[in-house]
Amino acid sequence: MEDTTQETGDLVREIIMSKSVEDRFLMCAALYEDAKELARIGMPEGLSKNEQERYVFRRIHGSDPQQIVEE
């Protein structure tokens, strides 16, 4: 679903691309950490550490790590 106008999307892209490669990388890393935190909010209680990591990975990437490696 695209709910952003082309003009707004172009402006956002221009702003992001005006940043250095390092700044863009750091922005991406921060967004990934935010996504992990959001995934943890809905995590069921009582999971082991390994199960927690798999749950977060599955919520972000849509499948288990092993499935991605096999593809």
C-alpha cells in the first residue's frame, strides 16, 4: 500500500540521499533496532532467550533464519 504522494516520497528520498553514507547506515541500524523493540512488545511471555530471538527475527523478516538461508 502506498499512502505517500510522489512529491512527498521524492522529497524524503532527496533528504535521505543528501546525508553521508555513514549517516544513512546509522539511520538504517537505528530503524532496525526500533523494529526489534516493536517486535518484542507483542512477544509472548515465558520464551527462552533462543525462542525470543527467533520470534523477533520471524516478526521482522517473515520467516525463520534457517528458511532464509535455504532460499
